[in-house]
Amino acid sequence: MSQHPPIVVDSCSSPQPSEAIPAGLYLLQVDADGHPSFRFVTERLLAMLDLPREVVLADARTVFQRVHPEDYPAFLALNQQVFTAPRPFLWEGRVVVRGVTRWWRLESLPRPLQDGRMLWEGVAIDITDAKELEAARRVGEARFERLLHFAPVPLGNLDRVHRTRFYNALFTKTYGYSESDLPDEQRWWELAYPDLAYRRQMRGRWDAALAALAAGDPSQLPFDAEVTCKNGKRRAVEIHYAVLDDGFLGAFVDVTERRRAQRRERAVQAILRDILNDQLSEDILVDPAWAPYRELAARAGLRTCWSEPVLAKDGEVLATFALYAGQPRTPRAREIAQIAGAASLAGLAIERARARGPGPAQRLRGGGARHLPDVLTPITHLSMLHFFGYSQPTPGPIPRSRAPPGH
């Protein structure tokens, strides 16, 4: 053991600046033979160690033995390395004091002394709170990533330099690409948009959308694109984008079926509006609009068709309401008003059914607008004929594939 007297601080004088530092300070002397001994320790470090000063100054091993058994071999090896070839010392690890495990950070710098001795001026900082916060953050991130992995939306996550962190299970199921297929954003552009001209177009739009977002304008997102899947099929996709603290998160919503349904809906609306431009057929046998259906109407004994669109409040065509007669005739003003009233009542009934949730009105949208839904059962063809004074119902329903104008 070294015979050099320890450096002491006069406890009767005013507090030393070192004692005001929220960390433990120390001077560790290492002799030429590699034997360490503490020459000075602050009161804060003694409190952190829960050891008396005389014990620490007498034997440095009492301090070293506070290191957690699992961390001790690496701690000892690091000390031996820096004692042999002096350089700045930095260690983070666990210590155990009175059965309680804490995390410490030790830093020290070497200062050569006479006779080959080395004085290490060091600081010990309790970093337990920071380590616990870091561990909690890692647990939270792992839980978050698990949730994202099984989320019911195709998701992808990139780091700050646009390298892939993950693509979740639904992304791979929907588009076919896995993380190994898409190591970074650039590969996504190449595979999702194989046509060079289209890729350049999409890249220009994407860069413009991100520039607008950075300027506080999110109006260009979500980003609409046609994506080529791994199997070669194309899908209409809405790409939603979010900037995270450590990267970027994208949601790739497949809207292919929604877009198809919208196109079908627009086509149906256009057809219905075209049909409804001529709502009254005074004589089916001479009306040009009925030319493709005259034979069918003749077999059914129909000569007159009066129809009225069933409209939603926003003007959407929900269905048509039609009345037939076996003789040519023109409706009177009162009858036209009654037909309009019945169509308005039908529209209210359909919208009310829609508001209650999926049901007959939804089946109406899925199957076309030619047949009134079950919700209109009280307004049957037969009862409306009687309501308007007609005694002969039509011979039967007209096949949907051959529905004439007015339906």
C-alpha cells in the first residue's frame, strides 16, 4: 500500500466547491506497480457508496467491490487497460449499495506524477433515473412496434436517413414486399413505380407535397398513387405520412375497391339521370326511349309509364318510382303531384334506413337503383296502383337485366 498521505479537506472551513457539485468527485493514485489508492473523496461520493472516509482511503478495493458482480469483470479489465496505457477512463455500469442496484457513470482523466505515479481526477454520477427512463422508453417503443406490426393498416417505418426499420404484416400481405425487398426508400420508388416516366411524375408530386407540409400546408396529403405490387398487379393507394422524432411513418391505404365503387356509383348516377330526363311515356308503343323494350312491355300489357326519381337531400338518385297503365294516357296535375309525393316519401324512408346503419338501403346501393329496398314494403306496386285508381297490377316483375326506361 502506498505511504503517500491522503489529501484531506478541512471540515471546519467553508464548504468546498466540489461539495456543491451534484456528483461524487475523487482522486485515485496508481503507483508504478499498478496499485490504486484513493487520495481524496467528497462527502457526496461517500454517501453514494455508504462507506466511511477512512475505509475508502485505506483500501480502494472496498469501492471496487460495490460494482455489480455481473459488471465487475468488465470493470476490472477496463481499469487494468487504462492503468497500463493511460487514457481517459469512461465506464457505465451497476453498483450495489445496501442491496439496492444503482446505475453509475465514472469518468476520469490521468495526470502524471513523479516516480511513475499517475493521478486520476474523476467524477461519479448516479444515472439511475436516466437509465430507467431509457429502459421505459425502449419498452414503450417495443410495445409500439408490436402494435404497428399487427395494425389493421399497411404501415412502413424509415429512420432519419430513409433506411427501412420495418414494414408490418398487412403491408407485406397487401403489396407483397417485405423488409428484405425494400431496404430503403429508394428501392420502394424503383419497385412500386417501375415505369420511369410515372416514377418521375410521382417523385415530383411527392417532393412538392413534403415541401408544402414543411411549410405548414398539409393539403397535398394523403398522397394518391398507383402502386405496382410484387406480383405485378396495380393498386390505388392513399399514402399518409408522419414525421417522428427519429424517422418517418407511412400508412399505405389500399383504396382500389373504394375507387372502383366510386366509379360504378358515378356511372349509375349518370345513367339514372339520363333515363330520368324523360319521366313520362304517354304511349310506350311509340316512345323512342322504349324502343328496345316494346316487345317486353307489350307482353306485359303496358302502354303507359310515369316515373319519378327518388332523391336524397343532397340530390343523389337513390331509385326511381314508376307507375304503369294498360292504356295510353297523360297524367293529370293531381296525379303528378301524388307521384312526386310518393317518391319524396320513399327518399325519406331510404335515408332513414341508411342512418340506422347497413341494411336494405346499403343493399340498394350495392345492387343498383332499379329496385326499391325492403324498407319501402308498405309502398308496393299493387297498393300504389289502387291508391291512384288502377285495378290491374302488372303481370309480374320485369327482369333486372331487361329493365326498361324509368327503372
